[in-house]
Amino acid sequence: MSRESRRIPLLILAAALAGLTASTPARAQQTSRPPVLRIGSLDGSSINLERPPEFVSVSEDTVPAPADSLWVDLPKIYHDLGVEDVGQDPSQWTFGNAGFTIRRRLGGKRLSHYLRCGSTMTGSVADQYDVHMSILTQLQPLPSGSTLVRSSLQATAIPRSHSGNTVECSTTGKLEESIAKSLALEAAGL
């Protein structure tokens, strides 16, 4: 997928991410999308996304560092997590991958550490199924010189080797927290 073809979905998701959290407090908090979300596109039209609110999460943390210094650290943090083919929109301070599939582990940890997808008789669905995921991080410079770090996660588990239903996953909040903590550590030079 070319950089340009990744940019449009990233722009749409960045707009959704910005609109979802306009009234959310700056402390680490998870919020959910409304059941129907209208997103404007670049050509003036709009689309509606219909998702159960518990399956799309937005988490926010404030990091005491300027956005431009955090921006340069995001590629390393995503790389360390194993998230590849990232897209970016510097004009919106948005970085991430709006659609990738992963199996069993992310950033050296089981997917069940980050996701709640239910379980079967043999264990966690997140650890057994392929997981299609979107993870985006947006930075928002604050007047204080700090940065609001807003991460959005959406995931769906898809059976690999047998027929079955896909499962919408919710987040444990640990992936979004890990991104914010890693940015804070990089900013502190640790």
C-alpha cells in the first residue's frame, strides 16, 4: 500500500479521533465513540460509522514535553511495538496504522494483555485468532508546553483455522498507556 493510499484513511480516522475527544479531560481516561459517528471527508461529503461504543476506545494522557519533540519519537515507539506500515499526517500530528493484522503478540506481550476478545475452552481469543487492529496516536500541543497524547484503538478477532464468527474486541487500556509512557520516557531521556 502506498504512502498516499494510507494517508486518506488516516486523515479520516484522525478527524474522527479529534472529534471524539473534544470534551474529554486530559487525565488518562478512556472514552467511547457514540454509536453513530459522522465524519466529513476532504471532498465535503460525509460518512457515518456505526460501531458499538464499547469496541472503539480513545485514551488520553498529558506528557510534559513539546509536541515536536514527541513527534520524532513516535516512529521508534511504534517500531518497538512491532506496528509496521504506519502512516502519518504531520499537519494533524497523527501517526499510526489504520488497519493491520497481527497474530498472538504485540511488543513482546500476548495480545490478551492489550485486548479483551473473550475466551474459548482453550484460552483467550486474542491469543488464538488473527486480530485486525487500528492504532492511531494524535498529539495536541497545549499552551503550557506539554502535549496531550490521544491514542485510539479498534480491534476485531478473526478465526484462523476454523469457521466461526469474528469477535469485536475491547481494550484493556494498556497499549494506549504504554505509548504515552514510552513518549514520556523518551522525552525525559530515559
